[in-house]
Amino acid sequence: MDHDALVGPLHRQLLDRAQPQQRIGGNVQTDGSGYGDALALACARLDHMGQWQPAADSRTADPAAAIRSKVVVLLTDGENNCGLHLPEEAAGLAKKWGIRVYAVSLKDDQGGTGAEQRADDEGLTDAERLLRRLADETAGAYWKIGNATQLQEVYERINQLETSEIKSAILYHTEISPIR
């Protein structure tokens, strides 16, 4: 079965419904972070990867090629303020499908404005606490960073945590831009 047949419908649903302007909480958003959608799509793709392999009892099955660990690294610089899927929904899918989420919140040293400035006793905003909860619920981890050096350190830490050897990798990057 080919890739598009497996995840194409979810991907098309996400893209078909994406609007240049999204309504979140009654406000029109013209720009934003829809990482709930990104996480849901990444989890769907990872879940279906197991179906691309021959059955374990098949003669063509290669035990070394079996997927032992499924991980999503979610790097964001903002709140989930657009899109169709809430981050909590996407984390539920990740947990159901055995996918760990490593969440990384990239904040500049200047801090944010509005809701981003309200921090709890641990110095986390509401958005950052949500990211930490997503990671915790999926047996992943959460980091709050402020520069490229710290990002490199996070990637090195993830590399230490994830000891499975990668036989192949697929990189997906999707940008949705408004039609003008």
C-alpha cells in the first residue's frame, strides 16, 4: 500500500481546511502557530509507518528494520493559536499510538507580550505548561530554550535518550501560505 493511500486523506483534510485566516476564540488570526495540526499529522504518519513493513512472521521481514521507537520533536516559538486540532487531541493520538513527543519551546530573551508574559512559579507560561504536559503524557520531555546553542544541546540530549539506530529517515516540511 502506498504512502498517499495511508496518510493522504488526513493530510488533504488538514490542507483543504486550512484558511489564510483562522478563527480562534472569536478572534481572526492572520498568522500563528498551528502545532496541534502539525503534531496530529506527524503522529498519523508515524502510526502508519508500521504498516509499510512486512508482517513479523513473513519471509521478507527484516527484524533489524522493525520500528522500535517512534518520536516527534515539536519545536515551536509560540502558542497554538490556529488550526483544526488542539494540541491535547494530537497528544492523545501520540499516546494511543505509542509515540513520544519531545517538545521544545524557543523563546527570545526579551520575553513575550500579553498572555506570554504571565508565568507561573516555575517561570512557565500557559503555553509552555501545555507543551510540558504534552511531553509528560507521551513519556517524552520538555525543554524551554532561548538560543541555537541550547537547541543543539537539546538535540544531543534527545540523541542520548533515543538509542535506536536509524536505518532510514523521511523529512517532511509543509508551509501553508495564504493565496493572494
